[in-house]
Amino acid sequence: MGVLCHKNKNRTTTLPLALSRRRPPFDLLSPPPVPHPRTDIDAIVVKAKADPQTREMVTRLRTEMAHEVRELEQKSVDEILSGMREVINNMKLIDYLFKDRERAVAEMEKEGMIEDTHLDHYRKNPEALEEDTRRGLYFHFITLAVVAGYFD
């Protein structure tokens, strides 16, 4: 994925092209793509765009949560990309954390990540905690991807 430089009064910001909402010209002389931290972001976005349920979620997000999306759009490009990377890192940590589901429930409870009203349910059904956590992270990622312009 290429970048676009945006000059502001006091600084120059480099934007991923998805954030700039512009398409690069085709250029045979450009160097081949180099592995970049956005590789994970791009891979998830490509899969998400192909998923009908995610596309429906994006449509609902834009209509039902338009106010929240507009608020997120006020954040800087760096904040949005950093948030996306953080969600991806958390997705990877979930794989490790839930290798022992009962311990995952205990650790998340200890960290205050589970509401008291749901604690009994998750203790009895740790698979539900894993599923709900994954869904929440995915929704967060897709929300940030919408704000970043990946779904235009």
C-alpha cells in the first residue's frame, strides 16, 4: 500500500492511501512492496470486505452510529492507525490467553475486564467470553477501519 504526503502549516503528514481517499497512479517503475506493519491491517480488511456480514455491519455502523464515527474522525491518522495496530495485537493475545479458558476468565476478572453481571455466565461458559471478546475486538477494528477510509 502506498502513501500520500499531506503538507500542513507546520508539518508534513504521511497518510496511507486508504486514509487519503485517493488512488495512486499505476507505475511500473515503483519498487516492489516491502513488508510493513500495515500488512496485518490490510489482510484483515481484505477478508472483511469479502464478508457479507461485515459489509452489512459497516452499513449499519455508518447509519446507526454515525455520530460516534464522526467523533472518531476527529482523531489524527496516527491515532487511528495506532488503535488498529493495538486491536490486532490484542487479537493475537486472545489466542494465547484462551489456550486455558478458565484461567482466561480468572485473569480478565482480576483485571476488571468482566462486568459483575456477566461473571457467573462466563465462569460457567468460558467459550462465550472468548467469543464475545473476539467479536468486540473485531467490531472495534472494523469501526476504526471505517474511520480510516478502508471501506469507502
